[in-house]
Amino acid sequence: MDKLLESHESHFVVANDSVGVNQEQYQNQNTIILFSVFALIILFILYIMMQILLNKRIEKEIKIMKRYHYYPLFIQMMKAVFLLVIVFIPQLACLSQVCDWLNHLANTLGFANIVTYSVANYAKSFMMAAIGVIVLEGGIYVIRTRQMKFLERW
């Protein structure tokens, strides 16, 4: 081993020299934004597919609730809020592990750390997501009930 290291034929790449190249190559912010937008579009498509598959069941539930003089929109919003609270508590408890896992995944793919452990930032992003979910659920409900009224006319 000593003879190999002392020979002129051996060539080793110093890790410090390759770090600058990797950061320039992989730290393109446009790539991260593009990846995030792609993931958001996929999630939205999956949500729409789920709503289409559950359409008949949800329409029947809405008709039953209206028959017994319940407020289906209020109940649906309360279910969404309740599920968000159920998700929030375990996520907050596991926030440091999730941050470590996401950073490890990003490092494996060649990116630098993508998230930092911050309860305040997590609370802000969760509140934005919660508002988005509630608006999306309310919008789907309005579309579904107007569609039902349109079908009842025919």
C-alpha cells in the first residue's frame, strides 16, 4: 500500500475539490421548485381521482344528512379539521426525525439539507396546508352539491 501511495501513477481526487462542483451542479433552486410543483400536481391528481371514486358514496351521505336536517358542509369541515388535528400531533412529535429523514434523502440525491428543524416554520406551513385543505374540501362540496342540484332538475 505504501508503494502504491508513493508512486506517480496513483491519483486521488480530493473531496474538498468536488464539493464545489456538486453544489453548483445540484443546488439549482429551479430544479427544487420544479420538483416541488411536480409533486404538488401529482398529489392534486390523486386527490381528484379519490374524489371521483368516492363520489357516489359521498353523494348518498349528503342526501342522508340533508334528509335528517343536518348541515353536511359544516360536518364535512369539522371532519377535515378533526383529521388535521389528528395528523398535527404525531407530526409535531416526530418533527426532528422527519427533518433528519428528509435531509438524508436529499443528501442521498445530491442536494444539500432541504429542511431545518423549526417548530415555528412547521406551524406556519401546517396552517397554510390546513387552510388549503379546508378550502379544497369546501370547494369540492360546493361543486358536488351544485352538480346534484343540476342532476335533480333533469
